[in-house]
Amino acid sequence: MSVTRHRAVRARKSGSAEEVIPRSERLENTRAAILESALEHFARDGFEGASVRKIAAQAGVNHGMIRHIYGSKEELWQEAITFLFERLDAAVNVDAEIASGMDDRTLFETYVRRYVHYCAAHPEHARIMIQQSAMAGPQLEWAAKRFIRARHMVMYAPMKRLREQGQLPDLDPISLTFCLAGSCQTYFLLAPEVRALAGRDVFSPEEVEHHAQTVIQLFLRS
């Protein structure tokens, strides 16, 4: 038995997670915890208001570790936004469907359904972008150039064809895109208000799917 395997077996017997989990995996878990915490704080307090010390405390790491890994608050923000949009792409990406030649109407329904489910799972995404938009500044410009513009372009051609066919409202494409995004996001951003008014849990699987279908029917014409 190798020395490494022997140590792992001893660690299992002693219950030491430190020895069982590889160092690279522990580092990746630490990074994920930091970025999740950073997203929550940036969403609530904005870039200027967020505290690196509080982000570290919530992530369960030493403040110095964030400085060691990311160097600066600006770099931490950029890494958090990168993490945010990579997570969005993993959940919503329709490149395979586009490549397969899926018809535009089904593609739109697929995209909306995936995006609504993402918004329900991660309402902090919309919160952080609304917070950053309210403050404007270089952080928003960086995010728009690096991620947002490209994401908006994914559905530009299919939605253009659907507008020309009369299956989507023939409106300005930028306005229509933001109307669609708002329809997908707002229900979950205002979850406490919906509960207070209608007694609904907007995050229940049934309610999420119901909202996805509502958005699809709101925009698509028969």
C-alpha cells in the first residue's frame, strides 16, 4: 500500500477530513465559498459598500486568505462576476440546441424555461446587477463588455425571426430583451411581496414552472 493511500485510510479511520480531501479540492471549495459570500455581499451592499472582512467571515476563512488569493477587492469582484456568469451559462446555455437546428419557437421556450429556473435558484444574480446598475461606474462597464453583451446576443437572431413572423411583439429588440429579462427575474426578487399578497411560495418547483409558462405565454403569439 502506498504512503498516500495508507495516510488516507488512517484518516478515514480517525475521521480527519483534512487528510482525505485533496488539497486542490479543499482550495476549490474555499474559493467557491468565498465567491458565494462575495456575491451575496456585493448584491446587498454594492461594490463600494461590501466589506472584504465580512465576506471572509461569512465564508469561514481568514481575511488575509482573500487578499492572498485575489489580491484586491476589484479582482475579487471580477472573479465573483465571472463565477456568476459562468454559472448562468452552465444553466441556461442553448448553444447545442441552436447547433442542432431547433426551431426558433421551441428554442425560445427552452431558453425562457431554463432562465426562469435559474432566476429562481439564484435571485442574487439579478440583485447584484440591479445594484451595480444603480451605481454605474467601471465595474458595470467591465461586466457589460465581458459578459452581458454576449449573453444578450445569443437569442438576438432567433427572436428577430420570431418578431418578423409575428410570433413575438414587433418591438425594439433591446427593450424587448430587457422586458423579457425583467419578467423572468422580478417574480423571484419580490418573493416576500408575492407571499404577503397571495400566500405563494414562488420558489416551489410547481410555482417556478408555472411562472416559466406564464412568461412564455405572455411573449409568444400563437
